[in-house]
Amino acid sequence: MFRSYSIVIGLMCISSLLLASACQSKQLTVLYAAELPLINNPPHGSYANLASLVKQTRDTQQPSLFLFGGGSLAPSMLSSFDRGAHIIDILNTIEPDAMGIAKREFSYFEDELTLRAYEAAFPLVLSNVTDPLTGRELEETWQDIIVERGGVRVGILTVIASASSEEYLMQRLQINAPYDTIVSRSSALRERGAELIVLMVSDELPFINKLLSQSQVDLVLRNDPYYVKPLAVDEKPRANYVVVTKEATAAIVNIEWPQGNPAEAQFTVEQLPLSNYPKDPVIAEQVAIYDNRITALLSEQVARLTTEMDTTRDAVRTRENGFGNLVSDALKEASHTDVAIINGGAIRGERSYREGHLLTRKDITSELPFRNHIRVLRITGADLKSALENGVSRIEAASGRFPHVSGMQFKVQLSAAPGNRVKDLTINGGPMEADRIYSLATSDYLANGGDGYESLKRGSEVPFSQQVTPLIADIVISILRRQSELAATAQGRVTFISGRGN
């Protein structure tokens, strides 16, 4: 049967120049978007705009695939209530061919992600994790899939970096070596008939060019608005390593290759701001319904700002920050502890507020979307200093572990090696005593060792004064609403000795 089919195709190719041309090459268009945690994000585009682009691509480019790279079930104000279910609801209407699971999808841990996968009408793919409970992939997700469009069979892989388990405190999943996983699953996909293999990633992985040069994968897709192009020639992305570098932007990748030889494929890439496209009315109506619900719930005014306030990424991850101070002060006041610590990565509003702005419950919930609860610990001064050393160990990379503190003051020597940067640490005006036991208010995320705060796991927990342990966002709202006016300012709690200004 196979031999007869081959003869027919051969005769068709000879009989017409047009058919011959079609037999000599194949084509595929891939539309890729990722990291859209906000369903309404003016002036940037979001899901309603993306839906129009998807429809246009499917109408005009055949065959085509729409791959969604994830990174979107958190953080957002809405996800703090429904753990990202609204994102799945909207994507079910847009109908991606597959969604890659990025590390942000673990913001509410494995069981919540399994629920989202149950709700999805499309496959969620993560290739390099194993659930020790079953010895298989996370329930209701896929480790790899093959999607066929227009006679082209495309294998889909997604991997996350090994450090994701530390950043997002996975409760049981084992992250397998990304490179080994890709090589193994790529080979298996080829054996199952995949002609092209597409890999979605959400982190900087050092072996991407190696995978591409060895034809282990044919196309790599990544979203990173903070991406810095490497200077070394051998590290620069190849044409088929597509990095989307602007917020709310999609990539269109047109691929053409000789029949039977995808290793010779040519790639044409265009990055398209979603705001360039009209809003799809069906998705816009879904978004409006969600927005109206949350606005009604969170319109309560909390306090008026008497200063400007900056919660952009660099502002909360590289230096003392006014809002970080407000949060840590609220934790300390609510728990009556000696000190408090919150990590900059917990603050996600990415906004600049003007003096006079009336802060609402919606503003605070948007800034603190992760539904973290307060934890009170008894901890030695030595372990407290170790926690701060961890917090300032990756300032140069704008890591989310940067500490915002209350009841403490210290200096950072950036010229020193990580682990030896904290100098002149004082607690409530007195020198830190290594053997003394201090009371600390923090988040459950940091208390469990998240973002590298391993030393906090050595503390002993003290029950919070209330019967039900409240969310940090609710504590902040409760404390701030007692004041009609707020000043969000740096107060010299964290200063730099060398290498960086205050």
C-alpha cells in the first residue's frame, strides 16, 4: 500500500509544475504568545487582541499552529481569587493547539495546576517533571504531544529550569534534567513520525544553540521582556531560536523546508504587538464580565498617597522601596514581632503611582497577588543574617529574593562575594546578636524556604494571634486603612557601601 501511494505522488509531481513545486517544499506558520497574566492590560494588548490575531492567522496562513507558552496563570489580582481559572476559561474560547507549562503555573502548587488542566479544552505540556506518586507526568498534563496540521506532524515539548522548584516551592514534583529530557523525547517524537519539533522554554538555558545545531529540535520559542542579548558570537540566538522581548507581543514564525529535510528549514520571524489588532468581541465580553466582578468587589478606598510610589520590577528587586516598607511594617505591626521580611518578588503591580493617588483594595491586591499568608517565627540572629545574605545575593540579576525589611537596618557591599555582603546589621537600633532569639513576621512562602531563604526553615513557628491566619494583602489593607494618608518612602533601611547608589 505504501509503495503504491508513493508512485501516485511521484506521478502527480511530474505531471504539473505547480504540483512539482508543492512536492519539493513544505510550509508551516507558528503563532506564539506567552506571559499574559492580565486579561485587560491597557495600553498594551491582551487576550481580546490576541484572539483577533489568532483568527487572522488561521484564516490566512495554512497550515498554522497557535502555541501558548504559559507564564499566565499568575500573578494577577484575579488569579489571587481563582488560581488562574479565568485564564483557562478565556483560552478555551481562543483554542490554542497546545499550552506550555512555565514555572509561573506552579504559583498555587501542583494540585491547583492539575485542576486547571482538567478545565482546559487543550493539552498542557511539560516534558521534564515526574510526580513521584505515580512515576508519571503531573495528572492531566502531557510530557509531549504531536499535532498534525496540513500533513505536517509537529512534536511539542516544554521544559522548565531545575531551579524552578526552589523559586515556586513545588511540593512533590521532581524536575528532571532539561537537556537529557529534550534529547530523549525528541528522539522518541521523531520515531513516532514528528517532522518538526518545537520546544517552548521560559528560562535562559545554556544549551539551546547546541540542541538546534544538532537538530534535536527545529524551533525554540521563549518569552522574556528582560532578555539581554549575549555578546559572545557563539551564544547569540540562531534564526530558529525566537525570543519575544516586548510585553504583550506575539511572534509569527513562517517555516519552509525541502520535503523530507526539515534540517534545511528557513525561518522568517516577525514580532507583533497585540495592541496593533482589534479586540475580538467575544473575548472582550468575557474580559468585561470578569473585570466588572472584580471591580465591584475591590473598589473600597484604603488611603491617599502623599508621595509618589514605584512598584516596577527594578524598584522592588534591587533597592529599598517605599511600598516594600509599607508591607513589611504592616506585617511587623500586625504580629507584634521584632522584625519582618518580605521578598521583592511578592510585589507584582509593576506600576508608578502619582502623589495624591487614592489607593484601593484593588491596588493592594494587584500588588500582592499570590495569596501568601503571614507566618511568625522565632529565629536566631545568625539565621536572620543568613536570610538577608540570601536576599542580597543576586541583586545584579534583579532576583525576586531581594528583602524589604522592618525593624532592621543594614548595609550591602556589592563588591563582596554573595554570602558576605551584609554589613552593620542592627535590629531596632541595637547591634544584631548572633545567639539571640528574635521574633520574625514573614510570608509562608519565605518561611518554607522559597527564593533560597533556607535559613528561615530553621526557625520555630509561633501561632499567629488570630484564629484564622490571614492573607498578607488583607493584613496590609487592614493596617493601611487606619491612616487617611500614606507616605511611601525609602528610609535608609537598606543602603549600599559600594558599587551602587542608594
